Amino acid sequence: MAIRLPPVHALSAFEAAARHGSFAVAAEELCITPSAFSHRIRLLEEFVGERLFLRDGRSVSLTEFGRRYLDVVRDALRSLADFPLPHRHNPAQPRIKITVPPTFARYLFLPNITEFTSQHPDVTIETFLSVPLYDMSLSETDIEVRFGVGKYPDLVTEKLFEEPVFPVVSPAYLASIGGIDTPADMKKAQLLRSALEPWQPWFEAAGLDWPEPSQGLRIDDLGLLLEAVRHGYGVALTRRHFASEMIARGDIVQLFDIALATPQHAYYLVYERGVRDRPEVDAMLNWMMARFNK
């Protein structure tokens, strides 16, 4: 039978918090965010089935069980630290963990990240994906790019960019429904839906008194939404950053010159106060603002 072991990263968090009597100071020592640190402690408490700390405002103290468990944990960590590793002489490499939405990652982050890595070759970047409008916690990453309304309490929020929203369609689908000459002609088209790009604000900009569509294909990923348009499933709303290559190739075309100038959703950099104290994270944030905030 496999031995069920506690997560080592949670053990190191537990030992650091016990030593400092503070989650905040321990989180700073481990170079992780306070929320990520709290997550590690909760994970360990769930594993052992006991509370490890008594929390009193910003200070913490060990429970009776926590004091006994700390002796065991310190012995285990000391054994790991003292084990000779003859080839381990290199210092720890600076590391950035960043979470981005899939479409932003595909169309913007990955095509441009070599610019940052060439300027900072010593920094390791770990990239994770999140679902816009759903994943709302920083978890264990240093930086998040969020697509939303920009209201995230207790977090630093900087707008990356905001682009006009406009409808696109494939030439084949446009021909199959006999063309669309005016916004009102869209009543004969299949309108593809997405919580990320609701239709109703664009309807208002186009002078249409129409409700939000409630039927038909819904795709809550902007990249997949564009693929659905390219395959001829209907008309969808998009933005220049994502659609420009498909438009240039002729895979899709923009309908009308009507664009929603200030859509309700935009891309934001989101992070906790204090992460800029780490030079590599500060450099990444500055690079992203310079590269994408145009």
C-alpha cells in the first residue's frame, strides 16, 4: 500500500509560521503571497485533521497538537536539509508564476514572451491557465491576468488594455444566409453567445432594441469563439488583438464599422501588495505594462 505523505511545501510553510509567529513574515521568507501561504496551512490542517495554529489578528500561536507536530516536522526537514547533495551548488533561480486566460496566452503572451526572457535570461517563468470570470483567487501564483470588470478587493489592479468590440463572420456563412447589409439584417443570422462578450451592449451601440440572445451555441473562451466563427457556425463579437490575423487571411470579415468603444470587460494585471519587492516580479509587471498597455 502506498504511504500517504503530507505535502512538503505545506510542511515548510508550517515550520516557517511556527518560527516567526506570523503568516505574513513566513510568506515573505518563502517568497509566496499571503493567500498562497494560508492555502498551504489549510492544506496541512486538512491532511492532519487538526488545527495547527490559534489565530489572533495578525499573530499566530501553535495549538498543543501543533507544538507536538512541529517537533516531528523539524526533524524531518532537518534530515532532508542535512542529506549530502554533492552536485547541488547552484543558487536558487529567480522564478515567476503567472496565471493568464487561454486566449490571452495564445494570442498575446506566448508570441511576445521571448522579449522578456531575452532581457532576463536568469528568470524562470511558470505559466498557468485560468477561466475568465470563474477563477477569482490568486492561489499560488505571483501575477494574474484577468479578463473581467476590474473590481478585485484587497488586490492591486492595473488595466492592461481595452479594445473596441465588433461582430465578425466567415465569408462562407455570410454567403449562405444571403449577406448582411444592416445591423437589423442580423436577425437572420445565428448569433454565437459568450458570457465574456455579451451582445446587448453592442445592440445598443448599433441602435437595436434587442434583448440578449438566450439560445444557440455558447462558448466561454474567446479563442474557441473565433474558431466557431471561422468554421461557419454564425456571427460573434471579438476584438482586434485576437481577430486581426484571421481577418488579414480572409478567414473571417468584420461586419459594419460599428464597434462598442468601452466594453464591460477588459484585461487587468492583478497581484497582491508586496510582490513588487521581488525584482523579477517587478520586472515582469513593468514589461507587461510596456508591451500590452498601448
